[in-house]
Amino acid sequence: MIHTLRRRLADTDREAGSVTVFAAITVLGILILCGLVVDGGAKLRAVQHADRVATEAARAAGQAADVAALAGGEARVDRRAAVDAATAFLAAAGATGTATVSADGASVGVTVTATAPTVFLGLIGISAFTVTGHGQATLVHGVTGGRP
């Protein structure tokens, strides 16, 4: 009986279960890769959305032209009206951000800050990431080029 037990113990395969460890590590690697692809794509979409909202807010602000300056041949915005128009657009879009007018009043810049939730990165403690979008509108006066 002791000989039979020793023989059975000696015949056991020392590599038994090694495939299980390999499979576990491979599956973990694939999950991490999928997480990076899914959450990386979500971050890119969030940045694109923030850029779009900022650009549209800058365009809305650019519509607040200073009429007196236009009559004199100069293209610039009414500073207060431009900032108010950008802020109103951001509020309507459900975004948060800031609007600034250049020193000469010829361009308006808007910065939007947004957060986007994660899917897979939440497993390692990253539940959301913050993205920033930028947009700018520059006023021009007159025709700057001919049409074919």
C-alpha cells in the first residue's frame, strides 16, 4: 500500500495546471487591451465633442459685432455681448467653459471643460477623465478672396 501511494505521487505531472496560469494571464492582458481601446475611444469622442461645443460657442460670440467699429471699416466684437453670447451657448449646450476676447477685439476664444465616464478603467479606480476643448473665431471685414 505504501509502495502504491509512492508510485502515484511520483507519477504526478509537475506541469499540471500551467495552462490555467497562462490562460488567466492572457485573458487579463486581453481585458486590459480592450479597456484601453474602449476607454481611449471614449476619451477621443469626449475631446471632439468639447472642441465642437467650444467652436460653436466662439462662432456665436463672433456674431456680436461692434456696429460702430464696422461702420468705420474695422471688424471687432462688442466684448460684453460676445462673452454673454458664448456663455449662453455653453449653458444651452450643458457645457462649462470660459470665453475671452483678444486685446484688439478681432477674435474670440472659448475653452470648454468636460468629464467623461470610463468603462473598463473603473476597475482600477479611474472612474472618469476630464477633457478640454478649444475653439476660436476671428472676425474679418470685407471679401478676402475671389471666387472661381
